[in-house]
Amino acid sequence: MSAAEQHVFVSGDEAVAMGVRLARPDVISAYPITPQTVVVERLSEYVEDGSLHCQFMHVESEHSAMSAAMGVSATGARAFTATSSQGLLHMCEGLHYASGSRFPIVMMNANRATAAPWNIYGDQRDSLSMLDCGWIQVYVEDAQEACDMMIQGYRVAEDPAVLTPFMINLDGFVLTHTYELVSLPSQEEVDEFLPPLETENKMDPLSPKSLCITIGPGLDQEIKYQQHQAMMQAEEVIERVDREFGDRFGRYYGGMLEAYQCEDAEFILVATGTTVGTARTVVDALRSEGVSAGVLKLRYLRPFPVKQLGEYARKANVIGVLDRDISFGMEGTIFTNVNSALSRCGSALETMNFIGGLGGRDISKQDLTDIFQKMQDQATGKKQPHVQFFGMECETNE
Amino acid sequence: MSKNLSNKEYFYGHKACPGCGGSLAVRLALKALGDNTLTVLPANCMSAVSFIYPQMAFTGNAMISPFASTASMLSGVAAGAKARGMEDYHVIGFAGDGGTADIGLQALSGAIDRNDPVIYVCYDNEAYMNTGIQKSGLTPVGATTTTSPAGKNESGEIRPKKSMFEIVAAHNIEYAATCSVGYPRDYIKKIEKASRVKGATYIHVYAPCPTGWGHPTDQTIALAKEAVDCGLWYLAEYEKGDFKLNKRPKKFADVGGHLKKQARFRHLSDREIQDIEQHRDARWETMTSKWN
Amino acid sequence: MIEVRWHGRGGQGGFTAARLLGVSAALFENRYALAFPSFGPERRGAPVLGFTKIDDKKIVDRSAVRECDHLVILDETLIDDDITSGLRPGGSILVNTRTPERYDELFNGFEVSGLDATGLALDILGRPITNTAMLGGLVAKTGIVSLDALKKGMAIELKPALVEKNINIAEVSYERLQEVTA
Amino acid sequence: MSRPIIKPYMMPRTMQEIPFGATFESGHLVEGNAGWRTFKPEVDQEKCTLCLTCYLVCPDGVIFKKGDQLCIDYDFCKGCGICAHECKFDAIKMVKEEI
């Protein structure tokens, strides 16, 4: 930890706002939505009190928030926005647009259920339904990581090899509204780590550009290939940037993913966001009982850590995937991705999908303990459905 | 001729239909603003005909926005240009009637409410032309379009145009004006005036579409002028809270004659034309009594 | 790990108290803390919960608090038969009341203290905002953090105009509770 | 130069040549619109008063003054006929395009 760091006791939303302030965006265009609201409130205060030199644009919708951010980025300036759930869905058109235009916009998304039914609480169905929009997606576990990823996010997004927009996901309420200790690096340190944005695809008075142009069947596919390449290259940049961040600020997050007690684990639970924390305590408890359990924290879902996942899977017996999401008629989206990655790595491992924590339902230690039990049962031949909901309040007749 | 009009062409080699009123509106506005103009267009005819890789018809900086967000992308460009410390530039957007009065209305309202320093031009050709002549919120009564077809039971569009000019004025906008490509000097003057305003401005320019309206390509200017002369369109300004009519015809030119030059109105009966005249008279009654 | 559950109504500052306790522990006693409200829309007057978790190591478990060691009740009209649910056996209860004895039966088996926080707040603040009084009382009763750490936490977290009076309230309630529990 | 000109362009053969982020050089023209015409405007320089009304109302901006002559960029004129129709001096005539 650097001497210049300052300690604060703040919520996840506030940590995001503080991280954004350190990253010095030129323009913020955002529309309020629970549970993201505190982010835009704090940023408005920072702009008002002069601690952030930035234009705060009060847009009239999330669609406009993203469009304005693209306009900002089109001039080569640094843009930030934040949203959640319905707001993210309202932005969907712009998400594709921004990634195709290679605008390195950074966005915070407070993971929240999607209507109907109307529900303001946390799950990840919002951002997971946007996996194909061409944005880098990272899921963070605590307020410190949220703050740090705002800074890392710009660095990765603006890397010349990447130039791809970056979405940082925080579990709604459980992370956005929980207060905890956060270390803030100094502005000078962040300025050294994060240089000003330099990009070619911008409006330039000396060499005028046409942006978001029309390209037909003749070359569109190549543009998409280019986007895919950039996303694939992002993997290396993410690792490098995280390491450098670790060297400078003392916090390295594991790059694409973090393995906790996975080296020799027979039973690995793959999880994202705040659930990982609870899973760590459950793994500790199981380990003390002699169960060889581990948790794999998937940090990035785009790009997806295919290789790394394959390596951890090699020694495991059963892999469970926790999804706070369901792709109706199929399975959890993370499960689909994990299975695809494992199959590409030549793994024929048993995988199980545990769907729960929807609409803000708490995921308890007991839930996770039960999940590990089911994975053990599977290993001992007690076969179960590959996709199962957990923590149901009602009988399901299955 | 406006003295300040640049002799440079900033919108050139585009693929708009011959005689396109919208493309003239874009061309003249950009000439009025000169070098270093940042342009935003949503998905519409003007963007569809000018960003066809590798043929780029805008010589200045320009970009296509999502359909609904011409105004918000304009706001973003204006904010970004300011942040980057650009100097001596204008930010202008060109959306059609559908892009303005329908899908883009919310974003436009937001930009005016924020008073962002942008010029928003609505080139009004009275239907969604890019997708093949579908009815928009600015399609006039009686016009047949592919989604308001005149037939045995209906006589084309049944609802009058939304009054975008007054909708915009109701935001207490810094400056708004209506124009017609049939009165190009008036249009240029108003664009120039908008460019001197420090906040949001709105220019609504009537721009015939030979393809969609069904008139010979050489009639574009004549029809745009005649629409004003027969009172179906008007030239006005809203400034500092006041409405001002720039042109009050002493006697309206013949409406029937005007409408019958366009295939989209050719089905109208004399009775229906009389209805249109009556509606026009009522509208002018209001405008002349309430506006300066 | 120490877990505290706060019961109050929207606007009474129950969650602020939960947060102040966390601030004091995390920033002034080198410990780790999480503080969070019962999640959902905020409505003045509606019952709300606040939670503080304090530990010597980083707290990674973010599942809902099911059990707690200490219960702080800012508004005695919230007391019902279920209010002690989840309070660990022998756990402590601090309730804002002038007549704690009336809850003897209901709170049997727990370590109960009463504090007339409303009276105190009205005396010093002139408003019935009872959170800092209850906080001072809790700290005196349990020693979760020192009074000094609490005062420092309040000094950096509260609006400058409110700091002095609230520290005063916390000091007075701290003393009262020490007298009661002595 | 008051108007852009047609430049030869080779479509990309390598990924490096692909327009990055769907962004490309403005005013980059690779072809004209001459083929669109059935009729083309011809200027009677004697009758022309250089009032430039035609220049003002041309949707394609292809009319310009060069010295005391009114010129038309036939590479980009689509032959819409607006110039001829709006000329008060009958100085522009639309004539059938001959190949």
C-alpha cells in the first residue's frame, strides 16, 4: 500500500464515484436508476465542488446517455456513464454502436433484475443478456475492486490494441449499498498510471473524419473480425494492466480470473461478483472438514478466460457454475460459456449449473454448502439434473 | 447571395436522389457554417447517401447517430469538443421529420432543455423516405404513403402535422425558425443566426422529396416555395419568447393546383382540398392573431 | 466477528448509526467493517434495518445477516414478538425507552439496557434524532469500539454543523449507560 | 480547391487497411454521379448574368463560377434540372445526354 493512499469508509457506489473522479473523465452523461443513483449523485457533487473538472450532462434517458457518451468519445474526449438493469437494456442499441465504433467508453452497471416482474434488487440478468454487445465485461467483488477497476477500466479500454468499451458490474445493493473500507490512491499516482486518451478514430479539425460509416457486405465482416481480435488481445492487456496496478498500488486481482483454493480442489465452484466472498468462507469451512473445495472467481466474462479455466479444470472432479441468471429454455449463461470453454480445452469434466440469487434473493452460506454437497454427490454417482435452481421457496415438483 | 456563404462544398458526391430537397438543406447549412463544423446525422436518407464506404460525401467531421439520438449525440459532440479545447467550430445535426418529430423527439427535448450549444436542423419531407415513404408524425392530411395508403376507404393520412416549431418553442428555446428550401436565402440567414446563438437552436426546413412526393425532379424548389405561398407552410421565428411570422402572403396561391402537382395528393377530391384550405385558414387565423 | 442489528424508522438515522460504528472501527481501530441497510426504496417513517459487521480480518461474506450479537432499537414502537429473532443467546439489547422493565418478559435471556435517547436528543439537539445517543449507549454497553474512535468517526462523517452536538450526545449517553451497567 | 475530387482507391486486401472503428477519411470520393443523368444542363454564357441562383439551389453543389463563366462539374451533376427551372434568364437548358 502506498503512503499517499487515503482511507475512506464508503459504499460500492461511492467507491465507483471516487474511482471515476481519479480517472478524470471529460464528460459524464448519465441518467439515474436504482441502485446506481448514488454514483451519479456523488459525481454531480464532485463536479459542483470542483474536485472533478468535468462536464456533467443531465441526459433524459439511458439511450441518450450512451449516445452522448459516443459523441464525447467521437471527439477524442474521455466519457463515463453508469446505469443498471432496465437502463442498460434501454442502452442496448448504443452498446453495439459504441463497440463497433471502438469508443473506449467506461460504464458502471449496477447488476439488477430485469422486469417483469418489477424488481429493483440484484441479479445479473441485465449485463449477461448484453454479453454479445462487444463490451469488455468485468464483475467485481467489493468496493475496493470496484474503485480500482474504474481506473484499470480506462487503461484497458484505451489501450491501442484494445480500444473497446468497458463495463464494470457491481451486484446491486449487496455491493452498491454496502459501506466498507476503501484505499484511494493519490491523484498523482493515478495520473502516472493512466495517461490521457489518445485515439485515431475521432473528429479532427485538421484531418476530418467520417465516423460510424456505412459498410455493406463487402467489408462489414472484416470490421467485426477486427473487433473480435481486439477483444482477444484485451486478455493480455487486462493481465498486464492488472499486474502493473498491483505493482504500483499493491492490489493485483488475478487478471482474468482469481482462483481461491483451486490448486488441488476436487470440487470447484465457478462464481462471479459478491457471491465469491461468501463462497470463500464456505470453502474455508469445507476445507477444515477435509472437503477439497475451491472457488473460481470469474472476473471477466468478455473476453472469456478460456485457457485459464481449462487449466484449473484439469485436476478437478466436478465443476459447479453459479448463475444469477437463466437463459430460459436452456441454462445459465455463464454455464454455457464455461462448458464451451471446457470443451475447447478438451475437458470432459462433469459440470453442474446452479441457478439462484434471482431478483435479489440472498445466497447464504448454507446455500453454497448445499451446492458443494451436490457436487460431491454427483462425484459419488448420485446423478442429478445438470441444471438446477437452488434456494427455492416453493416445491418445484421435480 | 449571402456574403458569408463559403464557396467551398462540404457535402459533395452524395448519392441522394436527383432533385433532393433534403440534400440541398444540408449543403446550404454547411456552407453557411463553413470550415470546422461537426455534423451528426441519424440513420436517415442524408446519412444513407453520404457515408457509403469508401465514398464519404461530408468533407468535414461527421458521424451517424442511432436513429433516436441525433440530439443527444450532438450534445456529446459539443461537450467533447469543449473538453478538447477546440476553437471556432459549430455543432449541427440533420434529422428528418420522423427522426425529429417521432423517434428523436425525446432526445431533442433533452438537448434543448440543457441548452446545449448545438444547431438542430429538421429537414421535413413529410414521411419516412429512407425506408420507402412511410407515414411520420409530420405527414400532412391527405398524403398517401405506403403506410397511409389512399384507397376506397381512406384518403391518405388523416391527422395533421405535429407543430414541431411550437413544441420546440414551448421549451423556451433560445432560437427556433421555420424555413423552406424554396426560400434559400431566408434559410441561410436563419442558419447563420442560429450559429451566433450560444445555446440550443432549432431550424425546421421544408424540403420536398421528388421520389416520395411524386413530382418532377426540377420542381423541388418551385414546390417548396409554392407551399409557403399557398399557406401550407410558413416562415417564422421564435426568439426571446416571441413568435414572429416572416412572411404573410396577402393572398394565398392556389392550394389545389399546388397539391395536384404531387402524386401523393392526386387522389384528393375537391371537397378534401377545401377541407385542407379550411384547416390552413384556421391555422393562419391563429398565427396571425397571436404571433408578431 | 461482531454483528449488530439496528432497528429504526426511515429518517431516524438508524443506518447512519450502523455506518458510523463501521467508520469508527475501520478507520480508527484498524479493524474491518461492513455496514449496510435493509435494501430497498427509502421511505420516511417506514421500518428499516441497519447492519454493522466488525472483524479483525477482511469480511468477505456478503450474505444477509441472519444472526447478530447486539440489537439496537431506536424506536420502541417497533418492538414486537419477533424482534429478537436471530439475536444470539445471551446477546445484548439496547432500547430507546424510559421504561426498559416493561420488556423484561419479552427480552428474557438477553442482556437488556434502556436509554432515554429521545429525551436526550430533544435536550441537546432539539430534535428527536436518536441515532447518536444510541450509538454512545451501545459503545458504553459493549465496548465494540472506544468512545474516542466513535468521536473521531462522527467528526469525519457528520455534517460539520452537527458534529459538536452529536459528539456531546454520544458522550452523555455513554456516561449514562456506564452508570446503568456499572 | 472548393470541392473534393475523385481519387483512385483500392479496396483493402489486409486487415491493417480496414477502416478502424468504422471511421474513414472525410471527403473521400471514389466515383462520380454522371451516369445518373438522362439530361444534362448546358449554360448559355451569353444569357447568364452570374446571379448564381442556380448555384444556390443545386442539391449537389456542382455549379460554380470560374472567372466570368458559369461552370458545372459534370462528374457529379445528376441532371435533376432544378438549375434550368429556376434560372430567371433562361440561360440553362436541359439537353439529352449523348453517349
